[in-house]
Amino acid sequence: MKGLILMMLLALLSPPLCATDEAEKEKRWWEKRHQRTDIFYPHAAHQAVMEEDGDACLRCHPFNGSDIRDIKRLQAINVIANEPLREICHSCHVVRLSAPWRCDLCHDQPQKIWPLDHNFNYIIRHGEDSRLDESTCRECHLDLSFCTDCHFRRDSSRNGSRHRVHPLAYISAHGLEARFDTASCGRCHNAGYCSDCHRRRP
């Protein structure tokens, strides 16, 4: 009886957990799991979205009654049961862009999710790959800022040469090439790219 009274007093005197305490508690729980994954999934931040979309826990944590009775199946599920699946996360963060598009929001070590061929010298040969299959690049690199951040930087240099797609004086000759090979321009530039610049010129 004394124990029950003591617990009730402690419950009354202890401050209630606020949302940040819950978020910190969840973050610590995920940090303990780093042996298996680098993913951090903030449940509290997603709860309203999941409820609005009519999603349930089973979307990310798939198992059923028969799984509980099958020990081998349960062990296999345990490996992934608490890890959001790529398709589920990417449906909002990549495909629909209804959520922030930043890998580091969930992945503590983004290099773990890079394709195997993106090693230390990939920058040297990435251009050839992008010309062969641009759609594969766009699975992760959703907009042209990944290209332009390097290719159009004024201060970028490698072995004394700039990483530019076009030569420095290209602006004076680009119109002729655009008339003869519009598709080539369209690989990087949309129609608005031309009109935005030409509208500013007198």
C-alpha cells in the first residue's frame, strides 16, 4: 500500500512529458539501433500525416498473426520491422515532394545509401553515365541544382580547368546551336530557361 501511495505522489509531482522530451526519447531509441541502420524516423513528426492519409503502423511494420507463430519468419521480419521502406518514404519525400527532400533528415550517413559506383573518382566519369541514362541519375538528383552547383560555379576548378558544360564565350554563340539542336539544350534546360534570360535583355 505504501508503494502505491509513493507512486501516486511521484506521478503527481513529476512534470508531464512534453513533445520535445518524447522526440528526444525517440531519437535516443533510434541511436541505440545504429548497429542495424543509419535511418532515423521521427514518428511524432509523421503521425498527423499518416492519420490524414489513412495509413497505419502496418504500412511500415508488416506482419500478421501467422508470422507470430512462425519463429523463422518472425526473426526475418525483426530485421526490417522497424525500418521504413524506401518506397514508403520516397512516396512523399521524392515522388510527390509533399515533404522535405533532404536525405540527411532521415539518413545519418548518406554515403551508406549512395550507389556502389559512386566512389572517390566517380566525379571524373559521371558525365558519361548521365548521358547514357539520365533517368537513373534523377532517381536521387531530382533537379538540375546537382549539376549546376558544380558545372556553373565561377570558383570551381580541377587541375586548373573549370568544370563547365559550355566554354566561357558560349553565350554569344548559343543561339545558333539552340536552333540546330534544341533537344541537346533540353537535356539540361527547360523552355523557361531561355525566356527568363531573354526577357531581361533589352
